[in-house]
Amino acid sequence: MLSRRVLAGVGLAVLLAVTATPPAAAARRAGPGVECPPGQPDCNVWDDEPGHPGDPGGGGDNGGGDSGGGGGGGVCQWGGKTIPCYDDLLGWFNNGDGCYYKLAVPQKPAEEGQQWYVQTCNGGDLGAQDTVLRDGPPPGFGAPPDPEELARRALASIKLLPALLKVAPRKNIGPGLVGLPVWMWASSSADYFGPLHASASDRGLTVSIEAKVERIVWNMGNGDTVTCTTPGTPYDPNGERAGLTSPDCGYDDGYPKAGTYRVGATTYWTVRWWTDNGVEGDPIAQTRTSGTVPVRINELQVVTR
């Protein structure tokens, strides 16, 4: 019987590295069969070859290897978009009618208890501004800055990118084989894995955020998933683990049967936030999904004499 290490030298799964990119570049670089997730119509495909796992000392050049964009949520929304609950020019926003309100200066004559407000409706459209008389302030008027809204505003200022995926071996090596381990890893740079930092301020309150990936879940295309809490270890054909399983992020038992599979991954970001006076809020969860590519797995053919 052939040993697992010898079998590993025959070859592993075929995979391309995937991430999002602007549409024009995607049209040039995304090859046939590439499938991007819903709502993410463009993705890049990389094809680099780190060598055959199981072939110690073997060759292989170490080739290189958006939907991103955070934000969303908040407590003030209009027309499907999150907007500031307070604006220096317009005043405070009222979710009930979609208008900003600010005390008019100077005040025109009014009955006791009434006040004139400058009303800017349509979510702050300056073309729909008027002066109105009210018996009392509108809902939300005079409210202090909402720290979670500031946290989400800070989140909207940075991009959380989908993982740039890599798997050994690569496209030009040939199809993988049933039962052999697969190595998976992603770029460990801050752009793809964190931590990323940002802050936002309003009327003397500053909120800071830190965003980082807590886990990456690989979908192997056959109903199996592999969860990794690190970016994974790049495969080194000359390393001490050449031909063995990945130490921290791999599909160790390989595919149980031959076929063509679509493989992708989802990164799970956690955004922690806190105010400059020491108050920490509930974390904000975000996900980014990479595109998928076809992977061909063949049966292992053993020749006997």
C-alpha cells in the first residue's frame, strides 16, 4: 500500500485565489467558471503555484497572490440610507417625518410655549426647507450624539475586504486526488484580516473602532466546511511539513470522491467600539464573502504488475 506521504506527492486539489475587484479588471482577469457571490458581481482570480505538497524540495514559483465597505445600521435613516442624527447646519433629525429641525434665529412672535424651527425635509434636501411653528420640540431634538451611530460612521470610513484565498496546489499543476489533504490560507495583511482602526466625532464625543477577522469559514463545495481562526499557513514545498497536513488550516482528509466542486470562503469580522470616556458598546458583526471557483478532484489510479 502506498503511504499517505507518497500519495500526497501525486497532487492535491486545484484552486484559484479569489477576491473582489473593480468590474473592468474583473472582466480581464476572471477566467471561465468563476462565480462571484450574489451582490458582488466582480471578483479577481489568481493562479499561483507554491509547488506540490508531498514533493519536498520540489519547485514551484511563489506567485502572488471588494465588495468591502463597512457601514450600515445606525439610528437615523432616510431613503434606505443611514444619515447623521445631527448636522451642524440643519440640526436634529426626526425619523418620523424625515426632517431635520433647528431653532430659528431670530424667533418670530409666537404664542407662549411655541417656537419656530427651521425644517429641512427629504432627509436634509436643502431644496425643501421651511420655517414651522411647533408647540414643542420634535422627537430626537436636543439629543446627545449616539455612540453606536458614531461607531457605524467610523466603520463606513474603512473597507473590510473579502479574503484573498490561496490553496495548494495550483491550477497548472493539475487536478487534485481523492483522499489527499488540502492546504488553505489567506493573506494575513491588515487589509484582509485586520486589525483596522478608525474613529468618528460629534459635538465633543469621539468613538474609536477596531475591526478584525475572528474566523474564516471555507466552503469546500461538497457540503463540508472548515473553520479556521488564523489566516492559515502558506504551503512551502521545501518546508518540514511538505507532504503533510496543514498545521492550522486545511481540509485534512481531502475530498471523499471524485468530482468538480466550487470552493469559496466567508470571513467573519468583529468590530469593537468604545467612547473616549471609557464606555464600550456591543460589538458589530460583519461578513465578507469571496467568489467561488471550480475544483476538479480525480480518483487515484494505482497500477500493479
